[in-house]
Amino acid sequence: MTDSYYYTRLRFSGHHGIAKMHGITVSLVTGPDLGDGPVWACEYTPEIGVAQVQPRAVDPVRDMTRFEIACADSILRRLTTMPEVQR
């Protein structure tokens, strides 16, 4: 799947990924922490209902828990929200 097709996305695999929301895309070089340390891989694209995680390279891919989804949403907000200009 191409990242440009989606408005909101948190994707990471092995050594690189992206956080994308509000027209802002941020490159990731370490796995996002979804509550238990950085993950090996994740695919979170809420607009099409995809929410999968692979915590470690040796673990199977599984559906994200509600807590992991909340963490992913928090990461997206934190990384893609521009701070307001102070006047």
C-alpha cells in the first residue's frame, strides 16, 4: 500500500516507517512505543480498519489491542501537530 493513498497512517517495519496525519508526514527510524517498548513492525491505517502489530521480530503479526490503538493515536497527534505560534 502506498502511503500517499491515506490521510492517517502509522507504519513501521524493521528499521523505517512513517507517521502521517493532518497533511504532515514524519519519518520514523525507530519503532513506535505502543505501550511495551518500541515495536518491530506495525500497520495502523484507521480509515480502512487496519490495526496490526508485530512486537518483536520473532513474534507473529496480530491485531492491535485497544490500548495499542490509543497509543498509536497519541503518537500520531504528538508527531504531526504543529505547535501554535506564540504571539
